[in-house]
Amino acid sequence: MADSIEAAGALATAGLAAQALDQPRAGADGHHPAQCANCGALLSGAFCAQCGQRAHLHRSVGDVFHEFLHGITHFDGKAWTTLPMLLFRPGKLIRSYIEGQRARYIAPVPTFLLVVFTMFFVLSFASFNDNVGPVEVNAADQARAQASDEAGLARALADIDAGIKAAKAAGDTKKLAELEAGRRLITAVGVPDSNASITDRLSEEIIKANERGDAKINFGVPWLNEKAKAALKNPKLLLYKLQTKAYKLSFLLVPLSMPWLWLVFFWRRHPDGQRVGMYDHAIFALYSISFISLLFIVGSLLLSADIVSEFVWVPMLLAPGAHMFASLRGAYSIGIWGAAWRTLYLSIAATMTLSLYLVLLVVLGVLD
């Protein structure tokens, strides 16, 4: 619950920050003071011509809540233009913004902030059911899976105790070790929750790996290995740290992506003769990462709803490549072949970038 509350707070913060970063919406006509309260300039309309602050300043509690909700949900009405363009015409969105047609769209940084923080908010309570097909499990896992309530847990422990007694009598040390590890695991994590969150499931898997002795850690640095082993003793705390750092450091994905883009565009020019620069790559990266984050949101919700149909997931898996292809064609004004080979190249580069980002998160989470 605490994780969800903090995630909700982060979502609200992201919405308000994004509102502050975006351009203000034109205000309604009405009575305004003669001078701007911010800079003192004479006012001739709804906004100050010098600093851009609104002429009419709200001072009621109701207006505070209105601005709060507005910052999260409305985005000055631009969301209903930006999000469809991001989903279905990303190349035109990126190209239009780079060329200066910005009044109708949410800027890329606020879009990135809102979508990324929404993604982590959804992931904080998303859950999935991993009982989607037959899997090979040992006796301890089978007993634990049957423990759907306290009575079932007691029966599972009794069955394992009987198995331990029989294994001792038979001298089966391998079976004995397996059952004892299973008993310690059940005692540690209790009754499994079919609606457990993804982080809870990961914590459970780490505990199981530790119990089996399968958790192998090798960063190549002895002192870092020791810190990692200590961190794994409390996997829930470690995952919480990683989740917190993930959204705080999510913006690093942009500078990590830009060199890959530069390598395949440094010689090109736009149709107007201007050279393709790092600014273009930054806008491309921000909107593209925002789209991938939206896919993660949808995927998390589908898993929570236990929707595993191939008619849903196949398009989801193909969407990143198709979106990147469309973005490249429109944003950089290139042909089908040029967009195709760059899509393949950038897909590989994105995997490497994400891997580097995850390694960085793990190291920072272990050191914290």
C-alpha cells in the first residue's frame, strides 16, 4: 500500500511538473488588474506581454484543486491532439515539433514525464497470474501452490514434514534438501497470492533462488559482489530501491540513445538543407521512449486482467518496430529502405541501451 501511495504521489508530481514545463493555455476574457503581479508591467489582456503570467490569479481553495486535477489530466487540452499523433502518426508529430509547429502539441519533455511516471504508477500495482500452462515443478512447489488459505498452508507443511521424514528414512539426501528448502520458503513467504504484484513475485523468485543456492553474483569486483549478496537478503527493499531509481533516472535513456542515432544520420540533411543535429535526435528519443512506455502500461494492464491471447500480444510485440519505422520515415524524411535498415539497427541499439541502463540501476541500487 505504501508503494502505491508513493507511486500516486509521483504521478501527481509528474503531472504538475509537466504542466509547468508546457506552454500556458489562452485564458478567458474578464477583468484583470492594471499591472502584472509578477513583473509590474502594464497589462492589456489575459496574459502579461513581458513575462507571460496570467493576469487573473486564482485565490480560492477550489481553484487549487482545479489546477491540481488540470495539471494531471488536461494538459491544456493538448493531450487529445498529441497522444493520437504519438500513436498513429509519430513521424509527423516529431517533424512538426522540430519545424516549430508546437502550439497544438504537448512538448516532448512533459510528454515523457507524464507517460513514464504513469508507467511506474501502473507497475506498482500491476499483477499477473503465472499459472497459464503446465510447468515442471518439484514436490515443495506443488504443495505450496495448493496452499490457497491458512488451512491449505498447514496441510502443505504437514505433507512436506511427512516427505522429510520419509526422505530421512530412505537416506535420500537430495530429496531431503529439496523439501527442507521448500519448507523454509513456505514459512518465509506464507500463502501465495494469486493477485500478487510483479515486484512481490520477483521478490519471491529471488528468495527461492537464494534458498536453492542458484543466486550467482559476479560483478568482477569483490567488494561490489559482497554488497550485492547483502542486498539480496532483503529483495523487497532492493526492488523498491531499483523502482525508485528507475523513474528518477529514466531521463538517462535519452542521452544514452542519442549517440546511436547520430551514427546513422550525421551525414544527412533535411529537405530544407539544414543538417540533422542532436536536437532532432533528442526529440525523436523522447517521443519514442514515451510510446514504448505507453506499451508497457497497456501490457501491464493486460497481464493484470489475465489476457494472454496471441491476437493481442502479437500486435503488441510488433508495435515497437512498426512505430520506429514510421517515426524514422516522417521525422527524418527518408525512404522505405533507409527507414527499414535503421529500424533494425536501432532495435539492436535499444536493447543494448536498455541493458546498460538496467546494469546501472542494479549497481546504484546495490550501492545505496
